[in-house]
Amino acid sequence: MVAGNDPLRDEALAYARRLVDADVPVELHLLPGVPHAFDGIAPQGRMTRTAYDLMCAAFDRAVG
């Protein structure tokens, strides 16, 4: 999960790319328009709920 307006966005995307290149299973979601720590800033916000739904679904897929 990468916030689109995170100052570390590019590093996070590069890290995901390195994991993919190393054949590590990766699921990446880039959330446009949100800042770093958006879930702490707006814990009840629409994008936070979306992010948590995406994370839970990814976890479910990972553990089968």
C-alpha cells in the first residue's frame, strides 16, 4: 500500500519492483491523492476504509 502523495512513494515503488524482480509475491496498491499516514489522519475516511479492505483481501489471498 503506497500513498500517492507520500514523500517516500518512489522508494516504496522501487522496493516493490525489487521484490518482483526477486520473484517474491507482491501485491501493490497505489492510492492516489492521499498523504503519508492518511489512515491516522482520517481513520474513518473513505480511502482508509478502501485501504483496509484491500489489505484484508490481500491477506486472505496470501493465507488461502
